[in-house]
Amino acid sequence: MTERGVLLWIHGGGWRARAHEDGAALASLGLRVVPAGYRFSHQARWPAQLDDVRAAARAARAGDLPLLVGGDSAGGMLALQVALRGVDRPGDVAGALAYWAPVDPLDPEQRRHRPPGDDPWTDLLGHPPAAGDPATTDATVATHLGSGVPVLLVQGRDDVPVPAAQAVGLAARLLAAGHPTHLWLTHGGHALDLARPDLRAVAAAFLDSVLPEAPAD
């Protein structure tokens, strides 16, 4: 199959560990999937993770192939951060594919479902998220809109770790800011199978809208 683009895949795991999802299911859509690593929250605080993923994106670039970024859960948050802010400048990423990504550290519903003392956002920032706190603001995805980069958001309706309302709210803000936005709100919870037919189909439709048409074999 002809490669249409490079997908930098950023793994999830609450910024604490490496989740099993590696994005390999998306390779069949004409993508060269390249894994990205980053320091975990016990090793470095935000924005070290963004710095690491940007460095991985620079290394993943391949000639004239468009660069996309994608990820699941915490990796989806990092993918959105890179895509919306850019690797080196806003607009230098062709698109973002974010699967069940936490995007709002101040979401009270998300925090209600965490056990006491167990908040990945607190670990990431080095302190509890707070309104008006510069690090909290910087880690909030919706504060970095406006570059026009296309975005795909995929979210399970019954997701407990990442409430579905986060994706719905972000989609509305992306659209208002001029980003071509695809939102797939579907059945299931957290960490769905990327090879599931509906998830594969929506990813294919998104890629068809942002990548050059693949030449005929």
C-alpha cells in the first residue's frame, strides 16, 4: 500500500506508564506509524512531555509525506497539544487523531471519579490543577486553538476515566475557532479497539479529508 502520511503515535497511560495501544491498526489506512516516547510524570513535570513529543515529531518527519499526530488517552492529549501548537510553528502538522483524550484538568466530573489522592493531572503538573494557575492553563487543550489544524476526536459514551462531555465540549470550541473537526461519539468506555469497524471507518474518512488522495496501484 502506498504511504500517504506519517503518523506519530503517542501512547497513553496517564502520563505515568505506557499503555498497550500502539496505533498499529491505523497503518492499514496508508500511514507509516512511528511510536513516540516521553518522560513520565514521576520523571519530569509538564511541559517536559510536550518537549519530548515535539522532538520525536521532528525525528519522524519523512520527506514530503504529511505528518500527523495521534494518541490514546494521555497520549491523545499530547497529540492535540502538538497538533494545535505545532512542532516548530502553528500549522506544521497535517492533523490530529485523538482517542478518549483528557483535555480539561479542571473538569469536576473527571475528578469525582478518581480515588482520593489519585489524580494524574496533579502528578503531571506537580500540584493540583487550579483556575488561574499558569501550568494548568498551559496544559488545557482548549487554550491553544486557532491554527486551523484538522482534528478527529473519538470518544466512548460510557468512558469513566475521561468523561465524554470533554470531547463534546472541545469539539464545539474547535469548530468555533475554525478547525475542521470530526467527532465520533460511540458506544463503549475507555481504551476501545482501534480496529473496531466504526473506529476504523471514521479514521479513514478523516484521513481522506486531510491527506492527498493515494495514487492508484
